[in-house]
Amino acid sequence: MKIESPYLMFLGDAQDELAAKTASGIVHWRRDRCFGQIKLPGCNADLSLPDASIMEAVDRGCKTLVIGVANRGGVVPDSWIPTLLHALESGLDIAAGLHQKLDDIEDLSRAAQINGRQLFDVRHPTQTFNVGSGKGRSGKRLLTVGTDCSVGKMYTALALEQAMISENMKCDFRATGQTGIFIANSGVCIDAVVSDFISGATEWLSPKNDDDHWDLIEGQGSLSHPSYAGVTMGLVHGAQPHALVMCHEPTRTHMRGLPHQRMPDLLKCIELHTNAARLTNPECECIGLAVNTSNIENEDKRIECLQNISNLTGLPAVDPVKDGVFELIKNFI
Amino acid sequence: MKIESPYLMFLGDAQDELAAKTASGIVHWRRDRCFGQIKLPGCNADLSLPDASIMEAVDRGCKTLVIGVANRGGVVPDSWIPTLLHALESGLDIAAGLHQKLDDIEDLSRAAQINGRQLFDVRHPTQTFNVGSGKGRSGKRLLTVGTDCSVGKMYTALALEQAMISENMKCDFRATGQTGIFIANSGVCIDAVVSDFISGATEWLSPKNDDDHWDLIEGQGSLSHPSYAGVTMGLVHGAQPHALVMCHEPTRTHMRGLPHQRMPDLLKCIELHTNAARLTNPECECIGLAVNTSNIENEDKRIECLQNISNLTGLPAVDPVKDGVFELIKNFI
């Protein structure tokens, strides 16, 4: 899979910025690949990119229309189809991270074939995987884990990549979700893999490497989340991480999507993930915390929160967005 | 999915009894549904059923040819096709638990259509599932778990069902693997479910029920097995078990299929599974052990082994095949 840039970012009729989360992530981390944005009537999201028509985008060398928006149910509404057909007819490929496959939509599939264009469904793995072996392999690995879903595991892994690159360290970001895959231009949407192959797919994603090379693997879910812990467990075992970074949102009162499910105890959650990781890498340690403090407006309270977490855990605690992640990697340089 | 019996058990060219494990399981637990067996040249397995031709089977009221044999790779070899076509043309449905879908084999798919017959691929879920919610539901649940794969989790769950039925308790065996699905005539092959939906599929499989009803859920893999722990984790969370039975094979020296992976410590393995289960059912307890002692020939040594395990864990330890499982359920009667 090789999605060619520059991208024309398709926002459809996104209700709000959150609906365009994938698109925002791509623009934030790979601005240089994004040529412009295209919206349909009723769209309330904006990526601060130039608006462009399909013809303008093609004329300026754009290669792919990226559907960076998710609507309810993850399907393509009929109202998008004319624009998508026009894109294919004008010479653009289309890439999407939706539950519904573009390739399963007959009009799109036919138009792609007729026009010699490609449809990329990044949520749907195209390769087959082996069952995980648990065998050790060379190279270092860091996995971002979390006390919950949507606490910044992808952001943290990408921030770590950026920090390591700036220190001239050898590293690769390894994507396990759709936004990450667009950013890395490769990866496996791990929650779409058949469950027998979760750890095997992760081993494939992060193969043996130089002894001083770091794979920075994007985590998913949480061992403490009753909906997704299976995905997380396979990912932890397949990653064989030397280091974990625990991602946390300290103001959250219950697990995401589950009002009846309390947030886990932070220390127990670190222990749970570290012990699970030691099954395939006995040397694994949690090296610090990436704390999303965006909901704490007062700067003194924010610093106090990080200090409390650091005191409780005996580990460095930073907000990757506000403080950067240098504290987390300085022992590896 | 409703696979109609009586079954004609197809053994193909099975190399040995182990290759016919699914067929043996069906015959062991549901002898009354099995009319006879049919073999191809070179078959070394036998189910102690009458040999029958397809025409004999049809004449005597057989409804389904069951492919109860797995060959390397889980695919249908060309040498089986003429017999399978003959079965469809003669009025039998075909059911299989192979990785390869019968429905993906064009000759079979066409013949089924022409003859109005059904092809059942029990490994491949036909329904879609929700993401697991972790919300409590009425009814009692028991999940068999294990220190490894292939230590008797299905056998133990079925033995528990039999014991509960003989005590007039309300219960259902809930199948999570292909052999179990043939036996129960329903279920979900949980390792074939997309990983996002493992716990959701398990919740679906074992819905709310009467307060005094027990679901006896067939476990898969082990939280200590680096290849399959993700499957196990989702299953544990989705099952919300009140009770776990830990299945164990005491003579095994390494995890199945992984010569480099040591067997887990028994006490730690019980703790690992119990703690995981308590995320969605805080009352969960491990109530005993089902120990496969088939590799311990000397009866005194066998008894000693069970006694040692019982002393170590403080829990009853039985071999379901030799001792039955009454010890495990007597507190629930």
C-alpha cells in the first residue's frame, strides 16, 4: 500500500471538528503532504487549508483524495458519491479509513477500474498474517499504552518519533490505526485484524531491526477497557516492548463510551500493562507518562497535576502537546 | 445457522486420529446425531462408526455431510471435491470448520445453488457484532480458562453441562470454537471474529438469562499464551464470568507450538485470569481445576498430582475424563 501525495482532503458534510479527526491528524503531522481541502454544503469543519476544487487539485499535481471524516456508522452517504466519482474520473485515487469499504460500493469500484485509479481502504488489512510466535527479535521497541481510549497514544508515539529524530536517533513510527496509517503511509489497522492474528500482525508491523533502532508503536485501547482489551493484549504481546509510555487523561470520570465503567487506578493500570508486556519481553519497563492536560486551564493546577502523577508513580510525567516528550527519551540518547 | 442431523462424518484422507479431532469430538459428545462415516483412500482415522456411502446415508435420512477433519493449512484438497459434489447432488448439505470457506470454492458454491443445498462454514461468523459494553447482565456464567491451548477447555465445559443437567440445573453450553459449534449446533468461532468485537461477540453469545441459569462458556487460548492472549482477554471480559475453571496439563514443558515459551506458574496464571475477569464481574472466583492427567499412567502418581495441585491452590482439582466434574459444581447445586 502506497498512498501518493499531495492529498486533497475531503471533509464531506462533517458536523464538527471531531468528525474530521482523521483529517486534522494528517494535517497536524504531515502538513507538507496536504494540498488543500474540499467541503460539501453543510460542512462545519475546517482544516485551515486552502479550499480547492477537484480540477484545481488535479491541475496542481494532487494525487489522492483522502476521506478524512467519519460520519455515524462509518459509511459513505449517497451525497458524497458524485464528488468521489468526479475525483476518480479526473485522475485522483481515493483513500479512506471507514468501516465500509470503498471497494464494496459498486459505482466507485467500477469508476476506479474504468479510469485506472486506486481505492485504498486503510482500515481493512489486505495482507494475511501469521499467528504470533512471541520469539524475541533485534531492535528496541516502545509502545504507547493508556488508561483509556482516546488519551493521546498516537500523538505521543508521533511526538516521540519527532524527538528521537531531532536527537539523530534511528526510529520509525509504527501505525496501528487509520489516522496513523495515513500519517506513516503504512501500518496495520489492528482492531480490524481477525483476532487470531493480533499479536502476529504486530510482529509483522515491527520486524527485527538494528540494535540501536527504536520502533515507536502506536497503542490501541487499554487492558482496562472492557470493549477493547483483547486488541490491546495482542498488541502488547506482539510488540515485545522494551519500554511503555502510559497515556492518561486525569479529568476523565469514566471509561470512554461506558458511563458505568470507572477509570482504572493509575498504578494498577501501569502494573497490568507492564506485567502483560513481560510475557514476551521480561525486561519491559514503564518509562513515564504522557498526560493530556488540555482540560486543566489553570497553569499552576496543570503543573501540580503532573507533579502529583510523577510523585505517585516515581516516573516522569509530561503533557506531550505542552511540554514535549524529551523528558521521556533522555535516558535513551 | 442450523445444521441438520443426522450427520455423515467425512474423514477425507486424514493422516491420523488427531487430524480428525473435530469429528472425534462430535462423535464423543453427540453420538446420537452421527449416522456413519465416509473415508477416502489413505485415511488412517476411524470414529468407530459404520462406514456408509453417500447414497446409503441419503437413503437412511442423513441430512448433512460434516467435514470433521483438518489438513495442513485448513484448505480443501482437490481430491475431496468429487465426493463433496456427489454429496450436494445427492441432497446433503455440507458443513465444515476449515479456514478456507466452502462457499469460496466455485464448484461447490455452484453445485449447492443448483441443488438447493446449504454450505455451512462454522469458523466464519455470518452475523455482525456490537463492540462489547461490559454492562452486567442477569444469569450466571462459568468460563473455562487454561494455562495453555489444548488443555481440555471445551471438554471441561461440556462435562460441566452434563453434570449440571444430571442435577436438574438450568444451563447451556456456549461454544466458541468449531468443534464446540458442531456439538452445540450454535456458537461463535471467537478467534475468527474481527478483534474489535471479541468481547462484544462473547456478550452476544451469552445473553441475559434467568438468575439461576448457568452459561458454560468454552474458553480459548490462555492469557499466558503469546499467540492467542488477545482472544482470551476479550473472551474473559465479554463472558463476565462468576466462576472460572482453570484447565491444566501438568506434564507439558512448554507452551503449545512455542518451544521457547515456558509454561506459566499455575498460581500466577489463576491470579492473572481472575483479575482480568474482575474488570467486568468483580465477584469472579476461580472455583477449581480441570487437570488433564492422560499422560500420567501410574494411578498413584495421578492421584498425587491432583492432590499436589489442590494443596497448592486450595481448590478442588479433578480430571474431568477420569473423575468427572461433580466436585467442581457441588457448591452451586
